[in-house]
Amino acid sequence: MSIQREEYSHVDVCKEALTNINTYNTFKQNPLYTKILQHCPHEISMEAYKKISAILNDNDEIWKIIALNDTIGKPQTYKYGTIPYELSPTTMLYVYQAMIILNKIKNKKLTICEIGSGYGGLCFMLHVFATKFNVIIQKYTLIDLEHVVDHAIKYVNDISIKSKLDMNVDGIQENKLEKIDSDLVISIYAIGELPKEIVDRYIDKVFIHASYYYLWWNLSNFHPYFTGQKTFTGLNISGHNNIITNIVETNIVEN
């Protein structure tokens, strides 16, 4: 018997998108997907844009490549300043995050591990901006649930063809996690949504082997491993309690 639509989750949307071209072409509009991902509010993306525009001109040629992120999935898009392309709020936030990360650890060769792959948008954006910051991304590993990470790999492969970027990306299912040696670990909300015992496993298998990490945490009860780190000011999300911490950046959003 087929699963009824109301029983679906974002994982089922990802699974269906792997074989159904219509689902894949519109997944960024699916409310079951956007409930979990692709739900950055427009006002937050405007705050990100203001910070970006201080260092990136609206007429920069790179916006043409950035805009490719919105050519798959049919997201809602908006006009930002005089940028010649409409962009989704999530794409604008990925631009901000990529520039923050690469500006902090520029002029390096990097291996990157992202916990919580999303659809692969931040992975794409980091590859877009890497050369601007003299960074060579040698390998990028995405970790998520089975169908979610498979969907992200498909997306990254498709967007790399469109953008003509050389992206060495692989995917690991969360339940098959082993030790990962990487220079940088990224998690946008995902690590903060997991039980402590699973976070402990990620610390043991991933974090303690990395030189840098970049976290957005959606709970105020920060895991003890991440407390007391070096801080700096990052994106100010109106109406939320943000604590920016560690070598790169961490946003803690209090629910």
C-alpha cells in the first residue's frame, strides 16, 4: 500500500525526488520539505544581503553562478538590490555562510565534512567562492539520512554540470558513520537537533579530528564540548538570541 501524502516527511520527498523528475523539479516548494529545509525567512536573507553587499558588488559576475542554485527545485525568489537575478532567501543565506567560512580560513587546502547535508546548497556555494579566497576544496563529505544524502549528491552532481565546477563530493549515511578526518566541520542546525548521545558520537568520530568548525545551533543548551570557545560577531537575526562562538562561527537560536 502506498504511503498517504499526510504521512510523508522531508525524507520521503527526497526519496521520491530521486526517481520522479516532477518532484525533483519542485522539491523546494513542497511544504513537507520546506517545513524542515529551505525555509529561511526573507527578512533574515535581507540582513545577510546587507552584510554581503559591503564586500561583494551587486554587478559581480559571480552572481550568475550563484543564481544557478535556484534553477533546480523551483524555490520562491526575490529581488535583492541591483543584483541582475532573483534569488531565494536560502541561496542568499548560503552566500553569507560561505563567505564567512572562507574569509576566516582563506589561503588553504581544505577537506570539509558537513553534518546535515540539506540539498547540497552550502556545499555548492563554498565551491563557488573558493577561488575568491584562494581556497582549494580537496574533498567534501556530506552526512545525513539515507535518502536525504542521496538526494543531495544528485543535486550537487547536477549543479556542478550546470556551473562547470569541479566538485569532489561524497555522501555517508548517518547510521554508517565512521571516523572522518577533515579540516573543517559544518553543521547548520542539524547537530543541535540530535540527542546528546548521538552528538557525543559525532564529537568522537568527526569533531575532535577537525581544526575548524562552523555551527548554527537551534537550542540554547549548548553541548559542553562547544562552550568557552573564541567568539566574534556574525549575522544578527532579529528576534532571536544569537551567540557567535568558536574559530569560525556558531549561531545559537533560542526556540
